[in-house]
Amino acid sequence: MHTIIDRRELTKGDMISITVEAPAIAKKIHPGQFIVLRVNETGERTPLTVAYKDEVHGTITIIFQVLGKTTAMLASLKIGDAIKDLVGPLGCDERFTKVGTVVGIGGGSGIAVLHHIMQGYQAVGNKLIGIIGAREKALLILEDEMEALCERLLVTTDDGSYGMHGLVTDALSKLVEEQVHVDQVVAVGPLIMMRAVCEMTKLYEIPTLVSLNPIMVDGTGMCGGCRVTIGGETKFACVDGPHFDGHKVDFDELIQRNNMYSRDERTSLLTSIRAR
């Protein structure tokens, strides 16, 4: 059992941050790796990326969006409650190197994942520029944390309610127009956003890393549910990723596979809400 020691609502109730006791995971996990949790004995196995770790206090922080039954159950837990199982760290240990200027682009809950990855790039001496976006100001998360981490931060909102009116790709175009030299782009967020970023960076020949979130069950490469096509080859995000060369990802296939269970996910969420 893993006790929740802190819980915060980051947006209008659907973006939640929880900090749990997990000393063994906190000691081993690296930026970009993830865990699989089970809320209770009858719960499903759900992969989530760790946003922060605290080795001294033996805790990890997970930021997630309420989308289905399991995330709704997780969001319903309070400080002092416990999560049944946590398994991790899972995924490849990303080897961060000094490449120069790294532009991190995040959208939605992907900003939490991006923040942890960018910490890894900062630790080896890279210059960081951040771009974060949301549909509206109220849905934006971790702006202060990203601003403290990056030498420059550009914020976009789809509706223009805050920051730059437009998409994260518009902010990236702004950097290109300013002739900012970019050595590496890291994009984390909705698949459509990552695809758009990769289409742009491919034109400018900027290496781009993406963190993928395909359907996943066991997290150890056994079920095959998280298979993705990378450069024409089948890879498993749980053991070969979750980070991949964005220019090699078959996003059309991945988006189609991820949408297969969207209706079931919404139905499960509505059923759980009505049962309360």
C-alpha cells in the first residue's frame, strides 16, 4: 500500500496532482520513466508518468487527467488514503546528453511529463526554452515551474485568453522566425499536437523526441497492447520507449489505435459517476 501525502487540483477538477509514498521507486526512477498503478484489488493496471520525485522523503508525484473510470477513482482519493499497487520504474532510462539548446513543447497533462524530462536535459548543461499550451488559461498547468526551469518560456492558448493566441506550433514558428538556433525539440502532449510539431521540425531538420502514450496493460512487453510503428518497425512503448524519434513515428496508426476504446472509456466514466 502506498499512502497519499498530498493532493491538489491543478485545473477545474479534471487535472489532479497526487504525491505518494514510494521510496524504492523514488530512489531508482529517472526523468521520463513511468509507473503502473492499481487503485484497489479489483482495479485495472494503469500507466502514468512520474512528474517529480523526492528521494529524501521517498515520494513520487503523479499528475493525471480524469478521462476514464480508473483516473476518476484515483481522483476521488484523499490525503491519507492509499493506492493498492505501484510498479516501477518502467520504460527506458533516457540518456541525457549536452546538445546545446533544447526546446521543450508541452500540452495538457503532457506538460508534467515534459517538466521532468527537461530537468534531465538541464542537469547535463543544456540551455532550455519552453513552450506550453492549453485550450484556455484555466487548463494551463505548471507555468511557474516551467518558467523557473527554462531561460525563456512561451505560453499559448487556443482561445487567446492568456499568453500567445494560437497553438504551440505557432510559438515554435516564432522561434524559427527569430532565427533562434535549436538543437533538439522534445514534445509531449496530445498525439495530434505531437504530430503537428514533428511535421514542422522535420521541415527544419530539427531532431525531435516524443513521449508516447499508447494503450498499455502489463507494462513489461508481454501483452503487446502498446505496440507502435517506428520507422516501419514494430516497437513496444513500455520497454522500447516511451521516448522515440518523432520523425519516425506512424502517428496516423497510433491515433487510430488510441481512439479504439474512447467510447468505452467515456461510458465507463459515466457509469462510475452515476453509481456514486
